[in-house]
Amino acid sequence: MKSNETDEDFLFFAEDEQPSLEPELALGVWNILIVDDDEEIHTVTKLALNDLIVMGRKLSFHHAYSGDEAIRFLQHNDNIAMVLLDVVMESDDAGLKVVQRIRDELHLEELRIVLRTGQPGYAPEESVIKEYDINDYKTKTELTRGKLVTAIIASLRSYQQIRTINQNRIGLQKIINAGANLLEQHSLHEFSEGVVTQIASLIGLHAEGVLCAQIEDDGSASDKIYVLGAAGHYAPFIKCQLDRIDNPRIVQQINLCLSQRQNIFGQQDTVLYLGSDSHCAAVYIETNRPIEAFDRQLIEVFLSNISIGYENVTLFQQLKHAAYIDPLTKTPNRNEFIQILQDTRRFDAEGMVAVLIDIDHFSDVNDGLGQDVGNELLIALTLRLIAFFGTSCQLGRIGADVFGVVGPAQELTPERLEEVFNEPFQASEHALQVTATFGLCRLTDSAEQGLTILKHVYIALNKAKKSISQNYQFYQPEMEDEMAERLSLLRKLRTDFSRDKLELWYQPQISLSTKQVVGMEALLRWPVADGQYISPAVFIPLAEYSGLIVEIGSWVLEQACQQIKHLASQGYNNLRIAVNVSMPQFRNHHFVQTVIDCVNRYSIDPALLELEITESVVMDEPKIVIDALQKLKNAGIKVAIDDFGIGFSSLSYLQQLPLDRIKVDRAFVREVTEPAGEVIAQTIINLGKRLGLSTIAEGVETVEQQQAVEAMGCDEVQGFLFAKPMPTAELLQYLAANNTEKVAKS
């Protein structure tokens, strides 16, 4: 049973000499938790110790009336220096259980514990005191005020020493970590913060201070002083200019230290000089008391040891900056922007959007005005983007002419992005009016990985580039599915092409004057399972985009020349074959010679091979196309322009092209029986005749259409009214059935 004896006046025995009060108060208080189920014990303990000052600090008392209440309090308060703990409360060993939970469960190793009990019979075993680091054990009857004060002073000194050692260890660990991870993003600032913390702990102070230097975030020299590291209530000023700290004393002392290049030991603060002539810094520490001589020596030894480390960290910061910052615009490069995307997605994705900005035709600026002007344009765009979005968004340069921005969706709207390009950009003496294409992705629509987010924004950007109606596109998950499907289709196309699965079919072309077959157009077919075919409208653009069209085009030429030779062996010596040619083929500088070599290899009449080009091919690179066609024309090869009238026609280029034939597009033939369609078709046919060219109408499907184009003076027709595209075996049957004229070899 618990004793009823409380010994209320045990704290008031005056047999011990009371310690003298320390006159100067340091910052803060000592937080002490009293744990006892007797409320009067709380009262008399507080009264007895209320005026006690230990190492410049007063005592602040907190109260718990059971073991469980004490544990709950300590779970939410980690700044308690010591506990005055009753052993016998709700159970005979409640206090001992509290000790066990403090050490094993809460892991409060620094907290000092003094056990008290009114019942000597319930004293803890010696092993318990040793195992759980109990500072003292007293019965309430023997614990006079003087002994209690002595126990508190000893415990608080022990607590302060352990805290100093731990702070010392933490500060050193920060420096070690910064040195071991110099290439991480914030190594310079981690190192600087570690210096502040370590110096404060060396002299037994709570870390309150800053480390400043005339250095930019990239490690390069600056004429401004920046806060590189800070601790305590100065922590928010890291990376800010020193003047941002609203404390003239700190600004004055740091400037004085950097100018004099020596330590300043004052009554209330200390400023320490760190580094060499090329890499120097000043460390300001709030001390609120003068630094002792021994501590000064300790600090100076410490500074001499870490000065080289500070210089190395600065140099590594410069290397790291080169790896993560674009040297031209001084903004994050692709690597850093990917990390920004990832961090934003992980911690602040709601309502945020990522944007890629691609300057249209930027290469024209570099080629026409020079790279220096191009660089100035990029810098001017960077400054304008910062002016528009710098306060709420993060900017990076992702590629040569591609910028990335991430920020609130209400800021980064297509309309606001378009406003950036409303006014010309000043680059050198040039005022450049440029446009841009935008890809956007809401972060909540993407993954958590920064690289995946960037991929999604690029998908949207590429989609926008292909659009003719608007210059922006938001990412949608189905876009990635479309892209994956396109890539899968492209892989299958490569595979099937390498296995000779593509086929070349032929659609006859009929002379309106003789009603005889005079030629045919070679058309690619891609068979797949179950007798189905993938439309050329699907796979031809894919082949052009991937560059595979160059190889396929060479194969088509080879097949066409073989077919011309095969038809000649069957007696059809005067049937030409028209082959479609794309822009990637013209861009291949071997194209012209490949065509000529193919004609010569099969010893065919070059006039029986006709190359069909579209207006869009001509207008893409007019000079390249005209030069190539002229060489082919000189070799005797025929040239026709396809889909005339639906591209971006230029009569000046049309006059320069060495053409033999104009094809009237099926879009006009379809409407040829209507007044508007009749006018356009008639105009194209008349234009061809004025230029001395043959004309052929494609897509003729009705007798009325045939009669209309024939009345207009069209020379030839091609369409389902006469024949559909067919493989070689069916073509030979068609030619025989339609009594196509055979011409003997001369």
C-alpha cells in the first residue's frame, strides 16, 4: 500500500547552503517536467525552485499526474531538459515503467531523470539505474531544498553537456554530408549551415547565425553579399542578399569582417572570417556574451581546418552549376528542369501545369542573322518569360530553342503564353517578331517521374506542331496511346518491309482519245493478317516521318523498273509507270543517281518511268527539287505534278519545273459536274495546255465525270470507272482483256 505521508515541508529544510543566483540571464529557459500523483508535491516543488537560475536561465515547470500522462506529454514536447519523477503512482513501479518507455520507446537520450519516492521500500534495483541512465534517486524524506537544487543543477549541466556533444556531432555530420555529397543540388548551402551549427555547438550555444559571402549561387564571385547558410530564426534568409535581413548590426558586422579579413569578437555577437583570398566568407553568431579565450582558440583551430573545405565546396558548386544550369540564359537546364517537374508533381501538383515553348523557325534566325543574334533572341525571350511568369512559375531551357515553364494553370494559359510573343524581341540591332508553338500538360494528368512528365509535354508539343488550326495542345493520355500505336506500327512496317511483305499494285491510266491504256500508277500496298490491308494514308506519312520512305522509295523504283521490263517482255513496250516521290527522297543527295542507275541497270526506256511529285514537295525545298528534276529530265525521265491545285501553288515555280504532265486532283474531278468544280478543273487543264503539258484527271468514277473532263480537253483519265489498283497478275489479265495495244520492239 502507498503511504499517506507526503512530507510537505521536506523542501524547506535549510540545512544546505543555497547556491548563488547568476546575475545575467541567457536566452531561453530550462523546461522541467514534474511527474507525481500528489498535487501538493507539484505546488511545493514549484514554490521552492521558482527563483532558481541555472547557467543564466530560469526554470519553466510542466506537470503530469500519472505515468501515462507523462508519456503523452513527452511524445509532443521534445524540449524537456529533466524529469522529477515519482516512483509509486498508479502502480508500485509506475515511475520505473515511465523511465523504460522514455529510453526504449521515445528514445529521449538527452533527457535527465531524477527519481523521487515517499516509500523507501520501493527503491529501484541498481541495475535499473545503470541500464536506463537515471541521474539520481532520492526519498522525499531526505530530499531537502538544497539537495534538490544540487540534483537539478547537476542534471541540467549534464543535459547541457550531452546536448552540446550531440549538436557538435550533428554539426560535424552536416559538414561531412555536404563534403560527401558535393555534387548534390544544395551542397554549398548544406556545408554553410553546418559551419554555423558547428561553431555554435563548439561554444555551447543554440545555433543562431548566418554565413555570408560575395558569391553567386553557382559559386562564381559577386559584388553582392549573399546568405549561403543560416540557422535558427535566420534560416528563411538562405540564398537571399544580406540586406534582406532586417538587422543593421548583422549587415554592418559582416561587411566589416569581410573588409578587414579578420575575426571580430564582441560582447553580444561574434563574426568569424573564413576562407582564402579567392574564396572568403563571414560567419555571424549570436552569443549574447563574450567568447572565452579557450573557446576562441577552439574556434580558430576549427576555422583553419574547414577553410580548405569551404574553398573545395565552392569549386564543386561551380562544377555542379555547370551540370544543372544553362550557361546562356542562367536558368535550369534540361536535367534540372526534370527534377523541378518531379518535385512539383510530388508536392504541389494540384492546379499546376507544365509547358514547353518551341520557337518557330528559330534556325532561320541563326542561318540568316548569325548565332550571336540567335543567342540574344534566346536571352530576350528568357527575360520576357521571367517578366510574365517569374513570380509564380519556374523556368528552364530544355533545348536549343525550347523553353520549359511549370506553374499555376491559371497563369500558364495559351492566351497568356501567346501574349509573350505579341511584341518584337530586341536582338542586337534587330527587332524580331517571332511566333511559338506550345505543348501543355496538367501535372495531375501525368506521372510522378519528371522524365515521364517531360515526355508527355513533348507529345503535346509535337501534336501542336502538326496542327494547322492552333499552335498549342494539352496532353491527353490517349495521345501516348496513339504514339505507342504509331511506334508499334512503324516497327511492324520496318519488319514487314525487311521481309519483302510490301506489294506494288498498279492502276491503269486511259487515253481519252484512243480509250487505250497508256500507263499506270504504281501504288504501295501493305497486307496484314486475314487478307486485310493497312491504308497508305496511314503508313506512308509514318514512313516519311521516320525516314524509312527513302528505303521504301528505292524499292518501289526497283520494282517499277522491273515491271516496265517485264511488260516489255510481254509485248507492252509503250506503257509508262508513274511512281510517287516524297520530299525525304529528294533530300537524299544520292536520289537522282539512284534513279538513273536503276533505269540503266534494267536497260529500259527512261521515258517510260514517270516521277510524280506534289506541290507541297516543291514548295518545301524548291531549289533542291528543281535541280534534281532537271537532272532527271536530262536523263530522259518523265515528271508529273500530282494533286495540282490543292497545295500552296506558285506559278513562278511551276514555270521553272521541268514537267511533262499535270494531274487534276480527284477533289476537283468529284465536283466537275458542279459549276464551281467545273471552273477549277477547266482552269487547270487550260493551264497545262498553255504550258505545253499533258493533263490527266484522277479519281474518275462516273461516266458524267469522264464526259466532263473529256469536253474540257483533258488528255487522260484514271479512276474506278476504268480500273481499280491491281497486282501484276491481274494487270496482265486486264491489259489482255481490254485489247491493249502491243508494240513490237524496234
